[in-house]
Amino acid sequence: MRSYDLSPLYRSTVGFDRLFSLLDQATSVDNAPTYPPYNIERTADNAYRISIAVAGFAEADLSIESRENALTVRGEKKTAEGAEKREVLHQGIAARAFERRFQLADYVQVTGASLENGLLHIDLVREIPEAKKPRLIPIGAQGAKVIEAKVATKQAA
């Protein structure tokens, strides 16, 4: 994989720190975690859903945190005190702790989360403020009114 040196851009730009950190993270995909698997789907024009496969985790084992433009989902299986110890002959179901991070675009907010059939669904919506939305400016049919110089001078005298 080819590596790009972005240091000249760091020296000549101001306020693009988040963009450059995203580019740095995108180039280091080789060591990105693959557990647990997830889907990101668009459910409407400005609505999204992240579905994470968390089979075996209860609601109490999961936490979701939204801070600035980052969404962090953590899962840690809690062992019950007093539960009998079992000998596992083959363990094919992963119950390891995980932390999955998602970068959110500007104005994307978490609206809710639910746990159904081993899938954690996180619903997101992009709510652009009215001041940032494009607006249509009507074009008037009449031209600008011009005041003639003669009329203006007569009124002045």
C-alpha cells in the first residue's frame, strides 16, 4: 500500500485538523479492528442506522457514547458472581470486550438505540440548522427604479 506524506499541507492550512486526522486514520486501515461486524445503512434522506452484531451481550454489557463528532460503542461481558464455572470444550462464540468508533459528520445526532435479536441498532439523523440550509432568493420582475437628475434637482431647489 502506498503511503502519502501530508506534512506540507499541515504547514499551509489552518482549521483543517479534523480532516487531516481522518486522512491519517484512513491510511492505517490495515490494523483496524474487525470485531464486531457492523452495517451502516441510509434509511431516509437525512437518516442513518448503524447495526452492530453483538450476539451474547445484554443491554447492561453495552454502552454508547456520543461526543462531538465521534460515536463510541463499547461492550464488555460481565460475569455474574456466584454463577457456576463450566468447562468449555469448544468456544466459537466470541464474548470478548470491544470498542468500535465511528466518525460522524457535522450536524449528525444520535436519536435512539435498540437491541433486537443480537443486533444493536443505533439511529442517527442529520439536522442541518436553518441558517446553514440553502435558501431560494426570488428574482424580482421589475428593474431598479432610476431617479432622473432633473427631477431630483427641482425638488432640491
